[in-house]
Amino acid sequence: MSSARELTILLALLPLGACGETSTGSKPRNVLLITLDTTRADALSCYGGKHGHTPNLDALAAEGTRFDLAISTASVTPVSHASILTGLDNREHGLRVLYAGGGYRLAEGATTLATVLAQHGYHTLAVHSAFPVSRFFGLERGFQVFEDLQAELAERDGDFRWDVAAFQRRSDETTDLAVARLGDEPFFLWVHYWDPHDLARLPPGIDPREARKLASPEVALYAEEVTYMDAQIGRLLAALRARGLDDDTLVLVVADHGQGLADHGWFAHRLLYQEQIRVPLIVRVPGARGAPSVSELVRTVDLYPTVLDYLGLELPGPVSGRTLRALIEGRPDAPRTALADQLNGYDWNAGEVRGRALDDFLYAAMERDWKLVYRPRHFAESELFHLAEDPGEQHDLFDERPEEARRLLERLAAAAPWVTEPFAPLADEPGAEDAQRALNELGYTGTAPVETDWQWTCPRHLEQRWGERGPCPTCGSPPLLIGR
């Protein structure tokens, strides 16, 4: 018997699921996407559980695949959600800030997952818990039902903000709406939960006065919010089972970004450290026995092509992401590089940057073991971390490991995510010109200095500078943005 024939017979005799293989059964009929706002990976028990007790999400992870190193494209809600819905990095989908003259609306040419599925006969529905995922940002594209909360951003203390308490739902209300919408198949249902973002609406029975007596009251209340949100997700998944939809629905759970919780001296978000852009990601494929966990680096942009892959649908065009199917099914896949950015200096809502001047413009490039946080206006303050040995990002190696820093700088230069001027007002936005005129009269055009002398350099020839965007005159490499 030939060795090839022997191998064929042996493989046929192996039990299903051996050697990392999986039984995917027939393709799923429905899709449920759950996004968790402001939820760190380690907020879930199945990820280490320092900030919450999450038995329902843990059970879902046990049934599916837990990704241990999933990276978001930003740590601000509309930007990161745009990447989840389009499979595109920020520079490609065009939604870059929470609010400014422009740059806060999904680009006209960006195709959402909802658009594709609606074209293939899916009922597309969204139920949301807060304003930052509303149609204000263009995220309603492709949805036939869009239960959002619309607000107006008003100027206060030099920033543009909305009434957070008035324009959010607690997760029990969101779940009630979502359960009521379960119905006609096939469906794509996106449910967004907001609870951990702030303390404006606490879970029932929580007395904030008692919580303030604790050593770290905000952290304790954050954990309570995560735990309550998990209970409501449990209600949603139970409704799916009760209606006989559980075995026919692809379920994906992902956070848009995390929360500082005082790590790196910052409680909120808008930075690019791991506690803010490493997010929980769980995928459960009905009828499949996939890998229980994946340690390889993946991105939130990978969800869009993954869904279409499992539904047997073609991508309508190029995307930044790549299907996760091989990793879910226990097969090797080529390594990925993750990109993220925060344009706080051009975001009228980012008043926090006044207290963190070095974090006005942040760009990150990350591999499984190495991560660069690049500060183009403060080059020497850029940071490099060896995540394999320093997952908490406590030891900056930017000066000590220049070869690793240069390699990731080259990745950034090739991706070209740069924005070099404040966003112009959107032509079709009501009141945009009046808002811009009022800001100009106040002498306010952003939350960080924007009169930067942006120039270009080369990751390989940092001693060179030139004014016009173009390749390095010495080696032809893509240019790296730098400011002074």
C-alpha cells in the first residue's frame, strides 16, 4: 500500500474533530452580533475575570471559540464599530472621530455587513443602547429596522458632548427590545450594550452611596455593570433557544474597546494601550466543534469576512480583515498585523487630551509579540512593547530595540493612516457651518494644538525631513508622518 493511500485511510478513520478539525454542519441561517461597549477582555470571567462575573458569556465561549488576543481599531465607540460593521480599517471607512467638522460619518463608499445581508434577503435589525452608535454616524446603513437613540452634541467647557444619562438604555431595556424583534428568518440582528461605559444608569439594587465606601468604587461599579450586562445577554440567548433559533444562528460577541480603570494612569479610554484596544471576542458556530481558544492575534475587522464565509457569501469588495474560519476550525493561518489610531487632536469631543498632551495623535501597529504606539508630534515619546514578556506594557523598549521599532514604523508607513489637518465641515450636515463659525469666534478648533508643522520622514532614514507627501528620496520607502 502506498504511503499516500495509507495516509488517506488513516485520516478517514480518525474521529471527527481530531487534529483540530471541526464539523461545521450546514451553513447557519441567522446571525446575531452582540457588541459590548467599553468592555475590557479581562472583564469577562473566561478571560481572567478581574472586573466582573459573566457566567452567560463564559458558557457561550465554552460552546464556541474564545479569541485571547483580539484588537480593535480605536478606543472610541463609533470609530471602532465602523470597523466591525465594514471589515475596514479606519483610514478606509472614513469614520475617524466622535465629533468634529467632519470625519464622524461613515464614508459613502463603505459597505456594511447589513447592506450585504439585506441584498441577500436577510431581515436586518439593530437595537442599540446609546447615542454613539446611532444614525448620526451613518451606522444605520443597510438596516431595515434601526432602534437607536438620537441626540445632539452641544458645546460645554470647550468640548462637544451629549446628555449621556438621557440618551442611553440599560441592558434590560435593550434586551426587551431585542427579544421583541426576534422573528422572521433569515435575520441579522445587531444588539449593542452600553452599561459599563459610565455610571449614569446603574443596575437595580445597587446603591452608589454604599459603593463609594469601597477602596475603588468606580472599579467596583464597573464590575457590577459588566455582571448585570451579562445577565441580560443570558436572557437574550435564552430567548433564542426558546424560539428554536439557537441551532441555526451564528453568534458573535465582541467589544468595541476597553477601559483604562487607572491602568497607565487613566480611567477612561481614547488611548491605545492593551486594556483599551484588546477586546473580548467570542464566536459560536452552530453545529460546529471549533477550537476552544485561539492565542493568535486577530482584529475586529476580521468579523465581517468571517460572517460572509460561514454564510457562503462572496465579499462584495476588498476589506482589511480576513476570515477567522481557519483559526476557529483549528487550522493554521498566516499571522496578522493590527492597526489602530486615535485622532484626539482633531476630535472636538476629546477634552481629555488637555490633560495628556502627549496623546493628541496616536497610531499603533501590533503583531502577536510586539506593539508600537507612535506619537508623530512627540516622536521621542513613542513606545515599543514586547508583549510576549510584558503584556501589561510597563517597559518601553523604543530606544533599546530600534530594529523592532523600525519594522513596525514601516508597517505604519505602508498603511498610511495619516490625517494631517482638521476635518472640514460636512456639506450636508445641518448647522455645520454655524457650529464652525461659532467655534472660530471662540478661538476653538479642537482640543489640542493643530497648527502642527507636519512633515514626512523615512523609517529607515529618520534624519531626513521633507514637506510634501511622497516616498523617501533615498530608498523609495513609503513616508512616515512626523510633526514639530
